[in-house]
Amino acid sequence: MNKAELIDAMAGDAGISKAQAKSALDSFTSNVAGALSKGGRVSLVGFGAFSVSKRAARDGRNPQTGAVIKIKAKNVAKFKAGSDLDSKLN
């Protein structure tokens, strides 16, 4: 499912226009990104939790030449599925 399909589904389920559904989805994603950029965590009970994890600096290899390259440390977004979501997948 891509963003347009998700907006269509949200609009149909909630009985709202596609423009309103797009606005709601954009608000959700920007608020989650804002919370994560401040080092916070977003928890949706039953669905899952978004958090930030620190990835350490490491050595990698250029696949074409085999040369060692330095990969910088960085923060990455992480999602852990909640129990309700997990049970729907099995």
C-alpha cells in the first residue's frame, strides 16, 4: 500500500474527504518526525512504538573495489510492533 492508497482507505473508513485524510496523515507523519528528531518516543498502544536508535560508526567496504570506507555514526528511526499488530500478522 502506498501513500495515495492509504489516504483513500482512511477517507473511506472515516467518511471524510481525501483532502482531509491527506491532511490528517501529513499531520501524523510530521508530528512523529518532530518527536523523534527531539529524541523522543511515540507509543501507540496495541499498534507499536516509534523510537530513535544510535548507530555507531563502523568500517564498511566498497563493493566494487573492496576498499575500506568509514561510515559515520548516526541516529536511525526504529519501529517495534505492538501486541495487537503482531497478533493480526500471524
